[in-house]
Amino acid sequence: MSEEKTNPLLCDPVSGMCEMPLGESSNAKTAIPTENKPIKIIYYTDPICSSCWGIEPQLRKLKLEYGDYFEIDYRMGGLLPDWSYNSGGISKPSDVAHHWDEASLYYEMPIDGNVWLEDPLDSSYPSCIAVKAAQMQSKEKAVNFMRILREKLYLDKKNIAKWENIAEAAKIAGLDVPKLKADYDDAEELFQDDLNLGKTLGVRGFPTLFLANDDNNQLTVYGSKPYDAYENALVALFPDAKAKKFENKNSLSIFEIYPTLAPKEYAVILDISVNEATSILEKLYQQGLLNKKTIKNGSLYIKK
């Protein structure tokens, strides 16, 4: 039996997953109770999971079209505990840089892998715990906070294992930063709960979405998949769900909901090509109606 372990940062674009080393599977079906809406989604993710960044377009569209029917429970996966187990073609952070540049092209989402050359992360645990601490304040702000952490990592090449970068993202997200720091120890326990539940559910990589309805019928979507895969799973569990197509009153309407958008996100939400989306967004930027952040592998357009 091979002793080689695969580094989870080498996400497989074919499966669309960042897989954990030595992942355990559970055959037991764990109950996922619904609460306020017909469908509950448990979403296992990690702030540094490039495949999770890859499904932001699909997830954002799903929220717009079917948000009335589901709520998401964001669970942290702890993708990179440390660098002690690495092999599988990678032995140090700098080996990830080229892989992330490739992931950026595959997912058509802006990622600059040079963070692994310039200010590499030693673990994803600090950012995972910070998200759990943010959830103690506000689930809504915590989702925004994780998005900001990802933008800092993928576009600004910021090491989001460092407290100063976590604190800056928290401030932008409107969180109480001193409280976030004070809650950090308790949040470690919540993070451990996520890891334990992940083992029970048989999470083997990220992104993983577990969908369940009132009768605890469950479907699981593993990895980065086309939008239809998420939509079909939801409708299969709740056939009465009707898509609420986003009304794009003008080219800027979507920025009222999502203040930062990559062209791929804009394209998926509006059912247009990425080239068409880029053309529209670039025109808005040239007209001074949007701000833009450009990196070597793409751009992010930002509400003014």
C-alpha cells in the first residue's frame, strides 16, 4: 500500500474537489434537520479552497433563484492543518503557486498563486476559526467576511492566516473586531465540532454540499459542478421550488446584491458568455460606474 499522501491544495479540476488526505467515509446517514425553510444545505468549505472559489458563481446564482427555499449552514473543513503531511508532488508552499494559476484558468475566476511565493500560509485553521467566530456575531456578516477573506487571498495575495489580515477583513465586513478576537477561543470549539460532524457525514473534500428536505431525504453534490447540478438536486428534494429569475433592470443592478463580481459570476447569474460579461463590465468601468481590481489571471469589478 502506498504511503504517499496527496496535498489537499492540489485540487483536482476534473472532480472539482480539494480532497483531504486519508479521508474517511461514513456509511451511516446522519439526520440533517430543516429549520425555517423547506431545504437545509450543509456546505463544507474552507477559505483557502480554490475549488470553493470556483463555485461562487453557481452558489450566488442559486441564492438569487432559489433563496426562498433553502438556508445554508456554512461549515469549515480545515483544508490545510499544517505542512507536515505533504508529498504527492508537493513539499513546500511555493509548489502550490503554479497549481493555483492553473485553477484560475480552469474555473475562470481570478486567482494569483504568487501568495505561495510571497507570503505563504502555514495553515487554513486560523481563517476557519475566524469564520466560526464571525458566525457567533452574525451569520450574514460571516458569509460576507469569508468572501472578503477570499478576495484578500486570491487577488491581494494576503496571508489570511495572519491576524492583521483577518482583522482588516472583519472590519470591512462590519464585524466587531475586538469581539471577534475575544470569541476566538470559543470558536475553536465550534470549528472542532465542524470537523467532527464532517467525519460523521463522510466529508472527503471541498466543496461538499449536503441537501436535505423535511423528510430527511438527502442528496450530496461533491466538488465544483455546473449550475444545473445544484439546481437539480434542490428541485429533486423540493419539486415545488420555482426559480425566481434575477431581474437585471440595468447592467449595475446585480451589484446592489453582490458588491464585487468577477466576469464569470456576472455571466453565470445572467446566463451570458464570459466574454459578453467582460465586455459589459469593462464598459461600465470605462464609464466610471464601477471600480476594478486586475491581477495577472483576471479582474474583479467593484461597486462604487
